[in-house]
Amino acid sequence: MRSIIFFVFGYFLGVGSYAQPREITFSQLEKQLKQEPKPTVVFMYTDWCSYCLLMEKKTFSDQSISEKLDSDFYFISFNAESKQEIHFKNHLFAYKKTGIESGVHELALTLGEGNTYPAVIFLNQDQEVVYQHFGYLRPKQMYKLLNAITE
């Protein structure tokens, strides 16, 4: 009984401290930019990337990161191997097969450089790439980068 109480208490305590930034999709971005222009952060990941998962769990769940993204940016979390067609900047991007059971989304190739994940891509208000970071970012590193972009 005692362990159940600790589990329930720990579960609810953990849920309260878990934050995630508000996400939008590429299809929503253009409309949002017309209403309120601000930069966009694109988090590009894959399902098989352990550092991508670590960034989701550690970096993007950090309260200060989540709050900074929500207040100063639009945030898009994008699977670079998604098979969904995406309209972005008056162009249709689709999944492109690269092997028997592998492939990459054309938009991932356009925004990034090859198959380096995780990637954090910063777009200005005109949806142009202004900065790319490839590799894992700890919360403190990400916060410094977000501040540098908004200055």
C-alpha cells in the first residue's frame, strides 16, 4: 500500500513538472505568421534517433524552453521520414524513397543538410532559414540559442 501511495504521488508530481511547447504544423504556419509575425523553430527528428528522443524528453520539456518557445516563436516538430505531403512556401513536398524500406521527406532535405538528426532549424518571419543546428542541444544551450535568435 505504501509503495502505491509513493507511485501515485510521484506520478502526479512528475506530470506537473512536464512541459511541452505548443506545436503548430507547416500548413498552419502561413496563417499564423499573417496574424502575428515571429520566427519559427523547426525541430527535425526521426523515430530511430535516440538523441532526438532525448531532446524531446529533456530539452523541450524544460519549463524555460517551453515558455520561451511559446512566447517568442512558432514551434514545429517535424519527422524527417514522414510520408505525409506538406504544402510549404507554395510548394508541395513529399516523402522520397531512398531504399527498399527507407526514405526521407523532401522538406527535410530542403531545410536541413542530409541526414543529420536531431536538427533545429530557425526560420525568420519570411520563412527563410536563418540558422541551422545539427546535433543534440541541452536545455541551457537551447535557451542561449533562442535568446540569440530573438536579439
